[in-house]
Amino acid sequence: MGFDDKAHNKAEELGGKAKEALGRSNDDPDLEAEGKRDQMSAGLKQAGEKVKDALHDVKDAFKKHD
């Protein structure tokens, strides 16, 4: 996983947390829900990138044993 992807996903997660908090403090359930969706989206992207990293590590491990 590239550093750019990690940074982008983390920024999306933090932005979602900020939206959620702002929505909660302003009694705006739509903004709060949007923030939660942003966090969920970022989390799924991060999980997908971790799976790709793990598969890459397995592939590298097999190359070393050839």
C-alpha cells in the first residue's frame, strides 16, 4: 500500500470524525450520518489495502523459497 493511499484514507477517516462531531454538536443528524459514512468508507479502503499488502507479503515469501 502506498504512502499516498494511507494518507488519503486517514485524512478521509479524520474528516469523517470531524463531520460527525460537527453534526452532533449542531444537532444535524444528516451531517453526523455523513461523517459516519465517510469513516466507514475509509475503514473499508484501509482493510482492502491491508489485504493487498498481506497478499503481496505472501507472494514475496514464496519467491524467496523458489
